[in-house]
Amino acid sequence: MAFFARAIRHSNPYLRSRAPPPAVAASCRWISPTAAAGSPEAGAAVAPADPEMPPPREPVGGARVELPSNPEDALEVFVDGHAVRIPKGFTVLQACEVAGVDIPRFCYHSRLSIAGNCRMCLVEVEKSPKPVASCAMPALPGMKIKTNTPVAKKAREGVMEFLLMNHPLDCPICDQGGECDLQDQSMAFGADRGRFTEMKRSVVDKNLGPLVKTVMTRCIQCTRCVRFATEVAGVQDLGMLGRGSGEEIGTYVEKLMTSELSGNVIDICPVGALTSKPFAFKARNWELKGTETIDVTDAVGSNIRVDSRGPEVMRIIPRLNEDINEEWISDKTRFCYDGLKRQRLNDPMIRGPDGRFKAVTWRDALAVVAEVLQHVKPEEITGVAGKLSDAESMMALKDFVNKMGSDKVLCEGNGPNPPADLRSNYLMNTSIAGLEKADVFLLVGTQPRVEAAMVNARIRKTVRATQAKVAYIGPPTDFNYDHEHLGTGPQTLVEIAEGRHSFCSTLQSAKNPVIIAGAGLFEREDQDALFSTIQTVAKKFNVVRPDWNGLNVLLLHAAQAAALDLGLVANPTESIKSAKFLYLMGADDVSLDKVPDDAFVVYQGHHGDKAVYRANVILPSSAFSEKEGTYENTEGCTQWTIPAVPTVGDARDDWKIIRALSEVAGAQLPYDSLSGVRDRICMVAPNLLQVDERESCTISSEVKPPVKQQVSSTPFKTVVENFYMTDAITRASKIMAQCSATLLKK
Amino acid sequence: MSQTGRGCSRRRLASGDGGVRGAPWAAAASGGATGDGGASRRATATVVRWATAGQCDGRRRRLASGDGGASRAISYAAAGCSSRLFSTALNYHIDSPENNPDMPWEFTEANMKKVNEILSHYPSNYKQSGIIPMLDLAQQQHGGWVPVAAMNAIAKIVGVAPIRVYEVATFYTMFNRTKVGKYHLLVCGTTPCMIRGSREIEEALLEHLGVKRNEVTSDGLFSVGEMECMGCCVNAPMIAVADYSKGSEGYTYNYYEDLTPKRVVEIVEMLRRGETPPRGTQNPERKNCGPAGGNTTLHSEPKPPPCRDLDAC
């Protein structure tokens, strides 16, 4: 409804009563990020504004426009009488946005190509005989754009009347109701009556799979979904079929939308034609409480908004973050939320002699665990953090295990000997946004499409925009962009390092080459040799320079980067084999068959997943949607989750459980508040407290000792077998199970 | 239209006398709105026929009625029905034994040469420009219609996703995506031909062949379709005959103009016998589009237009 409010304000400046913008005498506004903007001298030089003219507005959404350094590449246009300076190549619509005028639109989307087919963005341009579709018209120097004249208003009203001709009047039963562009804009820009009395057309609904519900009769043919599928998702399945009033969006042949980003068409659809199938008829958007948090199902840390009603997460939608996920999220992020309501652990439980779990109080459960702890040798204690753990709980776990006299604390997925000495050895140093500057990609043992869908979307964007070349070493896999499959094993990598491979010439000529190594390599025996080979390649082809660091590791789990920062680096095989007391903090993917039979296993987690079957004691904890936690994503950017809903049952935050246990076990941790834990984190890894910042590593990798290990010839493995089910939450999700059943290629 | 006019038409539509006329709408609404599967698709096909009936019905009523506003409403409603449902084909594909993506399909060797010739017209990075001529070629090769397998084959040749070819094939009404007869008869239904009796022409054709519109006769020889203006208004009414009986080599696309219901049946019979009826006007008194009985004007050689003396400049 914010749009509506803005629109009303624009359509009648006299309605604007509260909070007038600061009076600027200048009618000419220089939009620039520098402090020189709107300087008093500039204002003094220009004549005072016409008293009848409404005062100038701020750019839409607080957008900042960077003018090119060369003044000849900028031009000046007049929007409703106010001069604005814009870079060359801006469209009329963008110029209006800079001038603070929000032009109504349906088909235009800043991240998709321009279609110009909805005609809603018509504005009047002086000396133009007809209203101009502002989204498709480049702004020309001195253009006088009028957005509020009778011509422009009538044009919009007319377009709106045509759009509403065939649009069903089913807002009361439409899931888009309340957040519908058509609804809002027809209120703001439409006429109060229509002249259409005939029958509305109807269109057969399409089956796009278990995620996207279609009501094609509501479609206004803006083709945003077609462009999204073609350009961003890279699956050319959707198209515009037929012509005239029979035109419809479809796939022609029966086909499901098998993209890992398909859920985003729900967001970009301006009407209720494409809506969320799992969310259908569940809630109205105005009943929901939005909590701005981050996603933990992969290592990207996509920014999301968790919409909840009471204690229930109703849906997850993306939040804009240009540096990480832009405005998209993967289907796993968007639809895993029903896993938060299923298979949850409510109460502390102890496995009785009959092998069945019995719910007990926290006091009893902690006492049992502490009792066992007294009877094991310190070196037999092992702590394992799971892939969804936050930094606070990993810090607490590490401190606790250390305090008990053991140094065997690790995070699953980090392998036997993770390269934790230097931060740059396990982070995406180029940063996700920085990938757009690359011109050659070398993917080593990583399948970004399933490991980190948003990173893959960024690579695809780069490939589309600049024809960057992608080469891949690893098992055959799906890519949604052109790529060259160089080989399946490390030999190919060695060939490149020795300059014997044909791909070397491409790397040699690259300006900004990027190497991305998968975190799956951490699990390999020869990972030291592999990473040293990769570093040789990087050195040979100038991948790491003072102005460019193209050597990246793409991590798999949300906890991985923070775990390496905090030093949870014990060898899992040995630690687990020798453990008599195993503390699993949400760790379900450790090799449980290696756990000795007489070991006492404590499982602290939020889902009754794999590890519960082996556990002796269960301590219920809260999921990412219920706690405040610090996560570091694959590019080393620290972000916080914010609790959106209360925890279920008797569950507690992970770090609090460990803190309580430490007291019962007689090894009290020296902090009992979140800020206390964070102070402790600050001593170990200060970067984990600098939220939304990427602290780059300054020490070069050359200080590493030489590696004597030999590269083995075992081919790289596929790390993520099922994109939709990778952790405890997604494995508990029914929607993800449906996706795995229908969308994965057999 | 004014507020009164709107109210009036609404009342009229709601009133009881729309009972007969109401039926096609009901059919249309249910046909389009029902869910999935073949049932609704068949229903949509029914709608096409219903709508035509509704339109005729509306026309007669308007002639009979004295009330201006109301008759306008009827004709609008009827036109609304028909214009929306004239489209002869569905915008989606239904698998059948003779039309499915798994069917092997490729251009014949002779046509492959033509395909290469077509592709040579366009830069190598704009191969998709060849989609339309290639669809046309595929249609000629495949007896007048393009199966989905052919579209896939074309997509492969030009290197685009199949949906890009489907988009083109569904956009252009001259690409048939379901089976047609060896002789595909297209009756022009636009205003001048309609005034000159194209409906009677179509009725005569349908009655003679014993089919409905867009159906193929049991011998597979003929099918009747409808087309919009083909630019022969001066010789209306007319039909176009697409002859797919001789493959893409002997493919012809001829106009037969100045038709009468009797003459059009004669033409069909000549085609059935394998003869080639004289194309163009069927009125023996006319030559091309000249007036019956010879020219009435322009008897002499036309005078060249005045031109300034270029040598003098």
C-alpha cells in the first residue's frame, strides 16, 4: 500500500499535508552521492522556483544516481518542470524516478529487459505528438517530461481500462489481494468506471509444478515471468502463445518449471496470475508480521523477510540486497518454511533402557548429561556443530568443550584438515557482487546451481551481460549458461597448473579471471595438494593481484565460515571414532556409523532428524527463525537473524543450553547474555561483530608452508545430491519433498 | 457510452428474453473456465460453433428490434462472443499418436537444401529469423500442418529454445498446428466478403463436405477454415485453397473469387477429381478485377504524368 500512498501523493500535490521536504530554493537538483549535492552556491545561482510549481521531490526509494565522471556523459531533462541530471542512456522512466516521480508500470522491471507492452507508464513529452511509453524511451537532452498533465492521466486511465477489461473481478478470493500492483494502481491511476459490458475471456490454468499456482485468467500479459525465466532463471520454458485477445502465457507442451529460482515469478507477477501454491488461501498479507532476517539453508545468506502470523511462519519472501541476492531467492529458501513446523523437538528427552525416549525436565536432562561428563576422559569428549549453527552457539560449544579439557570440536562439512589458518583460503574473496566484473570463470569441483543458487544466478548474469567464459572441472552436472566441461578429476587441474591444457590460453588472456573451488574439496584426502595446485594456477594466471582477488572457495553451509573463523577445526574422523561423549549441536550429517557403540550421544537441535536415532539425550533448541544469531556467509559477510516467531515447546537458544549445561557440569562459561557471548566472539574473530561488512584478508596465501602431498586421481564428487533437501529443516519440509519428487530429473 | 446506455444494456442482458441467446455465453463461460483435461478443450471447440450461431442470432434480433440501445447491446455482446472465440486453434499442445514431441521428424533431403538456403539469408547470429520460412516449409512437407516435433526440429536447427518456435507458430494463424485436409479451403469472413455472401459460401462448403469448420473430411482431402481479409474485396466473396496434395514441390496457394455457393461446390469437385480449376475470378464476364462486360472507362492508352524537363535543369 506504500505504493498507493505514494501514488496518491503524486497525483495530487495538494493532498500532501505532512512532512514537507526541506525547502530548496533551487529548481535544479544535482543528484549525486557527493556532499556537493545541492550546495548553497548552486542554489543561489538559479532563480527561485515558480511559486505555483510543486516543490521538488526526493528520488524514488532514496535512489542515488552516480553521474559519470565525464560531464559530457550526463544530460539534463525536465520532469514536471524540475531539471534533473541523469547519466546518458537512462530511460524517461528512470529520469522520472530520479526526479522523485513514481511512474506506474506493470511490464517494466529494473532487472529484466524492457518489453514496453503494458503501456501503463505513458507520460507526456513536449513536442511529442502522442504519449510516450516512458520505460522504453531513452531520455534525450532537454526533454520536457510531464507526468501529471491531463493527457498523461487520461492515457493511464485508458490503459488501465483496457487492462481491467479482461481481468476477473475476483480480488476477494485472490491471494495477491492487498499486495497487487493492479489493485493499487487502478485505485491510484484508474478511472472510477469502465465501459466494458461484454463477456470477459478466460484462460486455462497451467501446471507449473508444486510451487507456483497459476490462475491464468488474471494474467495481464506483462511477460515479466517469461523474461525472468529466460534471462535470470535460464530455463526457456515459458512463452507468450497465441495472439490478440487469445494471447496467453504458457509452455505449449506440458512442462513443469524446473528452475531453482522459479518461486521468484510469484514476486514479479504484478497480478495474481502466479501465486505461491503452498501459501494459497492461507493468509492475507496484511495479517502478517514481517521480520527482516536472513536465510541459512545455504552459505549465501540471502536476505529474507519471514512473514508470520502468531506463532506460525506463513511464508518467506526476499529482501533487496544488491551485494548478495539482489531481489531473488532460491526455491529452497522460499519454501522450506513448512519444515519449521514439522518434526520439531519440543521437550528435553532421555532414552530409557527400553530404547524409547521419555520427555523430562531441563533440570533432569542437564543433570544426566553432566553426570556422564564426569565419567569420561577429557580427550574422549567431542563436540560437533551442525550446518545451521550460529556463531554464538559455536563459540559456546567450543569454549565448553575446551573447558572440559578437550580440543575436539568441529563443524560438519569442514573436512579433516580445513584450511582455517588464513581467512582468504576459505572465503569467496571476490565477493558475490564482485563476480560481475569477472570475464573467465574456472569452477573446480563445485556445482553452484545446487550448492548456492544465488551465486549461480550472479554467474549467469555475468555470462549473459559480458559473454564471460565458464569452465568446469567436476562430474557432469546441469548448468543454465554456456560452459566448457574440461574434465572430471584433479588431473585436469594439474594440467592447467602445468600449462599443458588448452584452456590455459583463455585464462592467460583473461583480465579478471575467477577460480571458484567447491567446499566439497575439504572432504577429500588430498585437499592440501588440491588447494596448493589451485594456488599455483592462481599465481600462474595472475588471479590474485593487488586490485583483484579472483581466488574463491564456495562454501556449502551457513555455519561453515563462522566455524572456521572461530577455529572449530578438529578432525572429524578421528574425533568421532574415539569419542565416548559426543555432543551433536544440530549435526545430522556426520558419519554416525563411526560413532562407537558405547559412546554417549547428546543431540541438541530443533528437528528430529537423522542423528536423533543415535542420540541418548535430546536437548531441544530453537531454529533460525526463532533466535537471534550471527551468521557469516561464504563471502565473509556477517549478518544477523532476527526472531520472527516464538520457539516451540520448551526449546531454548543453542548457546543458552550450552551455558546452562556448563554450569551443571561444573565448568561455568563466563558469559550469560547475548552481548557477553558476542564480547567473547570479538576476542576470537572480531569480524563476526561487524554486521553487513566484508573484512578482506590482507595476508597473502604465500606464507603457507609447501605441501608435500600428492594429488590423487579420484574424480570430484557431486556434493549436493538433492538441491531441495540439504539440512534438517528442508528434510522435514513437505513442500521440499514434493519438489524432490516432481522436479528433480530422474 | 453514456451511463444510461450502459445501464440499459445491462438490464437488457439480464432480462428474460436473453434466454436463447444466453446459452452461448453460458457455454463459452463454462468452456473457458473449467479446469483441465480434454473435457474443457472439447468444450472450447464447441464454443466456437456456438458463438457463430449467437452472432447470427444477434444480427437477426437487431434487425427485428426497434429499440436502439438494446439492439446495440445485443450486437456488441454477439460480436464480443465471436471475436474472442474465432481463433481456430488452441494455444497449447495435446499429445496424440500423430502429434507428440517424441515423434521423429526431420526435413527431407530436398527441403534441407532449402533450409540451408533460407539460413543463408540471415547472419549466423540471427538464425532465428529463419523460423517463419522454415515453419512454412515444414507445413508444406507435412501435409499442411506443423506437428510439435517439427517445431522442435526447427528450434534445433536455429539453435533456440523450442518455446521460441512455439511462440511464432501460435502467433501466425496460417500455421496449422492440427491436421488439415490435403486441400485446405479458407473462406474469407471479413466485412466485404460477408456482405457479398461469404456465410452462404461457407455453409455450402460445409454442407457439401459434411464437416464442421476446422474438421477434416473422412477421406482426408478437404478441410474448411476461416480467414480474415485476403485483399480481394473487389472480387468478393472469395476462398483461398492451399493445396498440400503434392508436397512442398507442387504446393500452390490459389484464390478463387466472385464465388457463388454453386460454383464453390463445383470447384471442390474439380479439386477432388484432381483437376486444377482456373484461379482468380469465377465470373466469366470479368477479367481479373475489371468490371463485368469489359472496361467502362480507361479505354485509351493512359497519358504519362506531367514531368518537368530534366534536361533544362
